[in-house]
Amino acid sequence: MQYISHYQSPIGGILLAADETGLTGLWFEGQKYFALYLDKEHKEKEVPVFETAKRWLDIYFSGKEPDFQVPLHFTGTDFQNEVWEILYSIPYGNTMTYGEIAKKIAEKRGLKRMSAQAVGGAVGHNEISIIVPCHRVVGSNGSLTGYAGGIEKKAELLKLEKVDMAGFFVPKKGTTL
């Protein structure tokens, strides 16, 4: 059974989802792929993981790095889960490119290369936004493309983490604007 709860962040409403294992979803209301894998049968109920996640978000949105982890339960494909584990490892205030993630996966799998576009698809379908920081993934040319929650929110989250935004830009056209 999945449970849901709501959280109001300074940059928009958030829907949280969890099961008995951990947090399964964190989406900005109205974002692309909003609650895509949320079970049809779910219940609004405050379970302990929501208290932990909301405390984490309160600290995060105050401009500080939370010093504890929220129990997570990735429910994607093996490839998505592999990408999301790498996202989860990107340090607060840092960024990584889609190509760098693809290279890590290729090395782990013993391959010569991995498609950055395939990685981008998995990043875009990340179900646990912010805590699994897909907003920290940028294009190799400095483009802020690729955030299902919206480019404006991606920029706000990076600024909140005090990322130097000088080398980044918002693309003029693209599929994720």
C-alpha cells in the first residue's frame, strides 16, 4: 500500500508518496510525469517516513544541507535505479553532467560507452525529486535542460545550494522547457 502526504515548499506544492519500505515519490504539483507510478490504490495518511522527509525538506529549504538520510524505496527499472543511485550520490552544491553519469554506468557495466540520452530519460523519470537530486544534473555545455519540475525550479534549487551559476544557461528551445 502506498500513502501520500502534501508539503508546501517555498517554490511550490509537493506531493510525497511512500510505502512500508520508504519514500517512493516526491513531485512538484503539475510537473512532467507527476505521480506517474503512484499506485491507483493509495491512502492519504501521515506515516513516519513523511515526518522525516518533511524535516529534511524544511532544513533543505532553509538553505542548509540536511545531515541525515530519508529512507528511500526506488521502484523503477534496474537501469533507472542505477541512474538514481548515482544521482543520490551527487554532493550538495555540486553538479554532474549526463555524460559523466553515462560514463560511470559504462565503467560499472564493463562497457566502452553508455548513451547520455538514455541516462537523460532515466534522470527525467526520477520519482524522488530534490532528495534524489536530479536538479544537479546539467548538460555538458552548461545547459540547465532536463528538469521535469521546470527549468525555473531547477535554477532556484541550484541557487539555494549556492552553486555558481555563471557557467550555466537556460536553453532557448528544447523538450523540457
